[in-house]
Amino acid sequence: MAQPANLELVRVSKRYGATLAVDAIDLRVPADGYCCLLGPSGCGKTSTLRMIAGHEAVSEGDILIGDANVTDLPPAKRGTAMMFQSYALFPHLSCVDNVAFSLKMRGVDRAKRRAQAMEFLELVAMEPFAERVPAQLSGGQQQRVALARALITHPQILLLDEPLSALDPFLRVRMRGELRRLQRRLGIPFVHVTHGQDEALALADLVVVMNKGKIEQAGSPLEVFEKPATEFVARFLGGHNVVETPAGLIAVRADRVSVVAEASNAARLAAVVASVEYQGASYQVGLEAPGARDLSAVVGDAAFTKTPLAIGDRVGLAWLDADIHPLSPAP
């Protein structure tokens, strides 16, 4: 595998005609880091990934990999490899020939390229399926073949464009664990685009939340979830209530909100139960209150059994001062 390298974006922008898709972002991914670019559709995350790969031209700014400025280099000269959302496997080729394809294009003889391809299939636990074609594989198996095909080029950085989106929920959870283990084993940076909050929090060392072409917040999963910088980050990540107070906007995690009697002295906000969802160990209770939207509380199953809640119940919401996190308003 190639020597891992830091990735740095310096004031990088991308314009499509009059549309500014990425707006002067700065980002540094360490050489051994797993970075997830997270945000809603149209936030600029995929354009950012494609600029790193060289599949989109940079409108302004610089992209540095290690000590090299790769801004104007073609994809093949950057030391990156990209795994696409669709996996883009050749349907008529076997797994081993799919993985070996880039070596074939470089003129490597058949025996040598197949031997190397088998090594990378073994790395992703797909060696027994080497002679199957993609149609004979499950979605997770196709993903592993696509990973092997990207890694055989010995990249300094691996780029992944929503690689788990085509998988069912159970397989998605299993495969993200395999991606994380593979990244740690290889020791190179992975930059992974996703719109799934759970996926980013589970995988990344560095979570980069994007909105309208800008980076709203970048930090560890714990930092971004525990201390969202803005209203957008708190709402997008989920699990937080955003409440307007005389002192400004605050966020309170849903699992730190207590549902109490409406007349309780502890109640900070009066609300009406709008929905109740059983989630096994807990209940997710949706709430409505004047001046607030998308409120929720997580109530443990024992507490809910003791004091059941029904749609239409009037309740109070309470939380501790220590659980209040001040927010910057959305732009």
C-alpha cells in the first residue's frame, strides 16, 4: 500500500455556471483518519469528493495531498482511488478480473495481475468468490469487490461515494464495521460521503457537516453530537431539541428531556404528546409546543410502563441546566 498522506483543502470552491456548490471550504484530514462528509442532498459533499478525486475541476483554491499540490493533476496522477455509489463493476467480468482491470490497462501480464487481484480479494474476504460475476453476488459482496478494485491501485487516500446506500439496514451496519476495520488495517485516510447521521457517527474520526456549500462544523463524532455548533447541525444530526429561550437558541438532547406533569415545578415547557413510538428498550415521544418544532423525548420502557403516555396528553418538559447547549442561529 502507498505511504499514507495528509489531505488538505485550502479555500476550495466549485461553481456550476452561476451556482456556487462549494464555497471556499478549508479542511484537513490526517494521514490515518476516517473522515465522513455529512449533509443533505445538494450541500456540496459529493462535489467536494469529486474535486479531491480529480473528476471535477476546482473553481478556486488548492487541494494538497502530502507535500504535493494536486489541484490540476488528472485523477490517475493524484494517488487517490474512488469507490462509486453504484460500485460500477463490469457485469461480464469475474470478480478477479474486475479487481485486476486497472493492472490490465497498465499492461501488467495476466498471471501477475491475477495473482495481485487474488491478494486483494483475500484482504476483503472474497477470495472464494473470485470466479463469480457480479450478478452472482449479494450487495455486500459486490461492495467488497469494488473495495478490492480500488485498493489494488495502492492509493494514498481512498474516496467513497455513499458506498452503503444500496444495502439493506442490517447489512449496512455490518459493512460499516468492516470498512472501519479495513481502514485501520491499511492505515490510509478514507474520505466517505454520506447523508446518514448514524453512519457518520459510527465510522468517522472526523465528521464534517456541510450545508449550502459550507462546512457548518467539523470535529470528532462526540464533539459534533454533544456540542452542535449551530441550529442546523443540531437539527440535522437528530436526537436534539432546539428551543427558543429569552437568552437565545438552545439544544437539549432528547434523552436528557424528562416528561413530567404539566403543573410540575420542574417543567420548563408545556407540550402536547403528538406521537409515541415503541423502540424496544425505550419509547420515542414526539411533542408539540408553542414556539418550538420537532420536539421529542426518549422515555425508558420501565418509566413509560409506570406512567404511560398517549397522543393528546398535556405534559411538561424538564431538563437540567447542565444539559443545555447554546446554539448559533441558522444563517
